[in-house]
Amino acid sequence: MLGVLHEKYGSIVKMEGILARANMVILYKPEHFDQVYRAEDTNPLRPGFDSLVYYRTVLRKSTYNGVYGLTTAQDEKWRHFRTKVNPALLKPKLVKLYAPALDEIAKEMVDRLIKLNGKGDYLQKNLDLEMTKWALESIALVGLGNRLGCMEDNLKQDHPGRQLIQCARDMMELAYKLEFFPSLWQKYSTKNFKKLVKTYDLQWDVSKMYIDEAKRQINERGHDIPEEDKSILEKLLSIDENVALMMANEMLMAGIDTVAFSTTGVLYHLAINPEVQKKAREEARSAEPQKRYIRACIKESLRIYPVIPANLRRTGKDHIVAGYHIPKGIDVIAPNEFLSKLDKYYPRAKEFIPERWLVEKTHPLYYGNAHPMITLPFGFGIRSCIGRRIAEMEIETFLRKFLDKVEVGWEGPPIEVETKVMNLFVKPYRFKFKSI
Ligand code: HEM
């Protein structure tokens, strides 16, 4: 759709908001959204998840004590929260401390994939479920310091971890229906809105149960343990209890499908590019600690298959862009996925070429020839993804283990993506895994 609008209306496209939605402008030139996004970066407003905002600030106001979390807070509340959580989640030195624990989970996941690969067409239909189990298990260990047991065999449908996975998916699908299409949920409780409220309630209750259990264990054993053994929850509890609780809750929400989708995307690209896979495997098996080629594979895959296809900011003031007036209160869309696949920015843009992230400046494929705002898989500026460092480490750790033990191929037509707030792969997964 973004391509069609661009072709028909040019590089600045205005769309009237429907029902309660704000008016929107799509800016197709990176210099244009760069101008707006930078000017808005002192107080970045990211709209979206209006139903979750309503749930936390109105429906369940008493539960949240005025602390709304990063996904829903704006203005000073957001800044206050973000300032408190930034160091624990984004400082590379602190995040690296979780590497050994993530290594252990990655190893289990690879063994599990090998085992499940022998079970007929199970992975063709359920690879997404298995990848989300690994992603949840990993983020829970980093976030809470606990294993949830999601990667055990015969996990029951009502296992709390399984419920969290289902909640994350349902929230995305229902919010998509309510917030991207005309809906009257803001006037009265529609059927889908009621379902969504139930899902928000369940996600909160289950994550709170896990968080309370983690807190109980922390209090029982005391705080006198090495820094590398402290979870993010424990670090944040010493700063602000409400913030710690909310951040842990959001990690168990935002850290599941994002990581699972991104990792599956890399597996797909490795599967259809055996030469790249071979090179990545050599690096995975080498003693070189810096896995630059594998990291380039992740970057390149996120360029082609970002989880979030477009970035979004709501203007907090007026802007003049290429002579057009964009007033305050408009949602400005940066169509990053669409732009990232254009040859005018990246030569052979549709091809998976990790080398473009590694070659010298003088090389025609050099990634830096493209405007730096085009590929933004983790968003932009001070409001960009708080889980970025953790996610990158989870994916890299998994790939290193995977490449060492498994060869991956793909049989059949190319994988397809559908977009529902986030990107999702369409089943079946036609991967061929071979233990090596
Ligand atoms: C590969 C995996 C991931 C991708 C591609 C991704 C992508 C994004 C993007 C595009 C945004 C919007 C940023 C913006 O508006 O500028 C975002 C925000 C966010 N992400 Fe991630 N994410 C990933 C993993 C995670 C993980 C593991 C967590 C858990 C810690 C997480 C938690 C969040 C939160 C809480 C926000 C809101 C930040 C704020 O508004 O301050 N994400 N993510």
C-alpha cells in the first residue's frame, strides 16, 4: 500500500484520520522525516496502543499508581521512567553480563529444534511458537532472573508462560483490529474491545505472578550477590519499585514476538543463501570473539524484514517541510521498510548481502551511502527500543549455537510476510533443518 500511495501522490502524502484517529502524513524522503524526528526528539511522542493507554490510565487506573510504562507513557512521565531504566537495559557492559545465561538457553533451544525436527511437519506449523518460547525464556531470565520452563516438552496450553505468549499475540491482533480500522470502542465496549481488556488483564496477572515470585526469591536470598547474577528487576527494584514492576511487565510483553520474528528472519536468509550460511558458520566456529559477520547478517535481515515496518511520531509543534505546513498533533510516518528495499538507496536492495555492512566506504555496496534514517529497525533517538541491546545479544547467541550444530535450508516458494501492527511470517515454515 505504501508503494501505491507513493506512486500516486508523491513524496508527501496526507491521510485524514478516521473516527478517533489523528491525521497522518507519510514522508517518503528520509531528509524530510529526519527533519521532523530530530526536531521532535527532545520530547518524542509515539502514538499507538490507544486501547492499552485507556486500559492503564482509565479502566485499571488504581492498579498502575500513575506509572504507565514506556509503551504508553508520554511527556514527563515517559522521560522520568526512561531515565530510570536506561542504564540497566542499555549499557553494553551491564547487558553483557547476561551472556552466559543466554548461552545456556540458546543451547537448549538448538537441541530442542533438532529434536522437534524429527517430529513430522511439527515445525512447519509451529516454528513461531517454539521461537517465542525461547524468546520468552530468554527475556524472563534477563528480566526476572528466573527460568519459566517454557521449553519443556508437552507444555500445557494453560501453562503461565504459554499464556504470556498467547497474550502478546492476541494483544497485537486485537489492537490491530481496533486501532487500524474504524471501530467504536472509544464510544462503547465492542466485542473485540472486551476481548482485549480480558487479554490485558490476563497478561498483567500472569506477569505479576512471575514478578512477585522473582521478588520473593530476591528477598529470601538477600542482595549481597555479584552484579552479574542480578536480574534487571533486581537492579530496578533498588531504584523505584513501581518502575521495576512496570518495566518487567513490558519486557514480558515486548520481548517475545519481536525477537522470535527477527531471528526467524535471519534463519530464512541463511537458508536461502548457503554461501552466506557457510561463512557465518565458519565465524561461529572460530575463536574470534567479535562475530562481525554474524552481526552483519542480523543487520541485513532486519533491513529486509524489520518487525515494525514503519516508525511513527506525533508532532508536538508545527513544522514546515518542503514548503508544506505540518501542524501540531499530526502522526508523521517514516516508511522505513519500504525505503530500505529501494535500489536507489541500497544497490541490489532486495538481495541479502551482509557484506554491505562490512565493506570499506569506497565500495559501491557500502551501507553508509544510504541516508542513516532509512533503516531504523529499532526506531529512532531517545525513544528507540529499550530492549535493543538485549535483543541483539539474544539473537547473536542463538545464531552462534545454531550455526555450529545445524544446517538450514528452505524448500518451496519464498516466505511471505503479513503486517498486523508488527510483521509476521505466514505459515508454513518450509525450513529444512539438518543436524551436523
Ligand atoms: C529484534 C527485536 C526488537 C525489535 C526489532 C524492536 C523494535 C522496536 C521499535 C521499532 C520500537 C519503537 C521505537 C521508536 O519509536 O523509536 C521499540 C520500542 C520498544 N521496545 Fe523493542 N524491539 C525489539 C525487542 C525488544 C525487547 C527484547 C524488549 C524488551 C526489553 C523491547 C521493548 C521495547 C519497549 C519497552 C519499547 C518502547 C520504548 C519507549 O517508548 O521508550 N523490545 N522496539
